Amino acid sequence: MAASTAGGRHLSLAWPLLVGYGVLVVYASLFPFDGWRSQGVAPWAFLSAPWPRYWTRFDVIANLLGYAPLGALLTVALARAGRSRLAPVLGVAGPALLSLSLEAVQTYLPQRVPSQADALLNATGALLGTIVALVLLRRRLLGSWAHFWAGWQQPGGHWAWAVLLLWPLAVLYPTPVPFGTGQFWPRLQAALWRAADGSPLQAWLPQSAALAAPSPLIEAVLVALSLWLPVLLGYASLRRVGQRCAFALLFGIVAWGSGALSAVLSFGPLHAWAWLTPPTQLGLAMAGAMSLLALPLGPRAAAVLAVLDGGLTLGLLNRMPDPAYLGEWLQTWEQGRFSRFHGLSQWLGWIWPWAALAAAAQLALRRPEGAPYNRCP
């Protein structure tokens, strides 16, 4: 998990992943970031407070597993930096101190309740992550990012891979059609009208026209196009057809898992496959066929096609209304147990296709380097 730098040294990919995941943890711990005030309690008082009476299984699992990636990433990053002796100690101590700090800050948020039980579970999760990382490192199961870059990745493809790694998180938030990220116009238009209500600016805003619900065929096409965009982006950043086949198979597994996980988070485990409606099944089949046909394309052609696909998908998605069930689905996220994540996941879902378009455009405009594209596995 290392990327080559100009000076011949290697910077572990674990560092940027650690920073990104750390930001996510801070966001989830301090959301909704309003109502800050002193409640006359010392920020460390939670350490001697009575243990919480009521625990839910979700809270225990979330606190335990939420900090495991922090421990694992910090351990790997320090080990790659030559701090092997300190890595296991700091891999546990660093996340534990972060957890204690965030629990103390929660004292000033009336909507959050600091707890020593949460801090203990967080530290235990970091310990589990550190142990897993040490086992993987000692068995040499964590390969070098530089080796991956040399053997698999097209020059300039690192941004594409960074965007692709975020795709499973971007599609978790409820969307008008499965995997259809990037629909922002209906909500933006409604927000503009509310903000300009009663002001002279209202006359300058575009008129809100009634949007027709898509037919089952159009819905299937949108599912296929939404899935084809990350597939094409992956094709544009890989060197060989055999690698593309492996990526397509892995992506298919991740897509099915992400669809099921989104339904489970919203409706419960009994409805894990509720998203597999007939139009969605047709869209999945179309996406598979389109991905198969795109295998022989050159990297630049795949990148250009990704740009066209992303633009068409965004145009279609932002001309369709929200389905009737979406309001109830969103309410589950915004007011339920996932309320602390809904803002971040919603923004990620809005921004992801634009980031994918930017990454695809960069690959399409990049000047060819090195050997020509090898079509052999």
C-alpha cells in the first residue's frame, strides 16, 4: 500500500485513507454540529458517570467496528514508514485518544450523550483493527501500491481509483433508481424557490414544470447507464483486458452487495432484495452486456465513453421526479439511527458522478505515454 514519490521513497496509501476515514469518524461523532453550549458539566465527567442502562445491538456493533479501520490504517501507515515497533502501540492509542476527545466534545452538544462505554468499545475496535493489520503485514498479504500501479494502472489513473473506491458509499443513500447518483436539480429548484419566496428574485427563477415518471424501460436504462459509468472508468484506468474482466466481476459483486446493504439499512434485513424490481433486473442485465461489449475498447475510448455516459445519465436523472416511496425512505435515514450519516452520504451521492466525469475527462485528455495499449490478458 505504497505510492512512489519523486524522490524514490514510497508514501503509504494508508495515510490519505486514514485522514479520509478520520474525517468521517469526526463527522459521525459530532453531527449535527449545532446547539453548542456549556451544560455546566466538565468535559471529562463522562468518565466517572454511571454506565448507560440501555444498549442496542446496533450501537455496540457500530462503536466496535467503526474504529477498527482507524487502528488498521494507522498501524499499516506507521509500519510502512519504518515505525514497526511503535505501530501496534499507536494503532490502539491514537484512535483511543481520538475517541476520548470526541466524547469530551460531545459534552457541549445537547443532542449527543458522551459515554465511557462508547470510548471503551471504540478502543477495543481499534485493537481488533491493529491485530488484523499486524497479521496481514507479517504474512505479507498487503501488497505494495507501487506494484499495483506498475502492473495494472494506466498513467494518471490514481484519481479514477480514488473515485471508484468511494462508489459503494455513494450509492448507499436512497436514490430515485438503484445506483442513480447525481440527482440534485428537483431539490435545488425547490430550495431556491423557498429562499426567494416573496422577493423580486422569484421572477427570475426557472418555472417548475411537472415531471413525468419514467417508464419501466427508461428506469432500466438509467440503472444500466448508472452502473456502466464506474465500469468504464475502471476500464479506462486499467492496462489489459484480463484485468478488466477481473475488475468487472469484482464490481458486479460490490454492486449487488451495495444494493442489498442500502435496502437493509433503510428497511431492515427482511427487505434486502426489495430493490430487485423487474426494471432493475433488466438494467443489471443490460449493464452486464454493455460491460462485456466495452472490454476491447482502448483506454482513451473508454474514458470518452464514460464522459458521454455520465453526462447522459445526469441529464436523464435530473429530469425525473422523485418516486412516491422516496420520502418515506429518506425519513428513515434523516430521523432514524443513521441520522448522523445522512448528510455526508447525501452529499457524496450528489458529488460522485461529477468526480467520475472529471476523472474520466482527465484520462481522455491525457497524452499517451509508454507502450501502446496491450489487448492481451
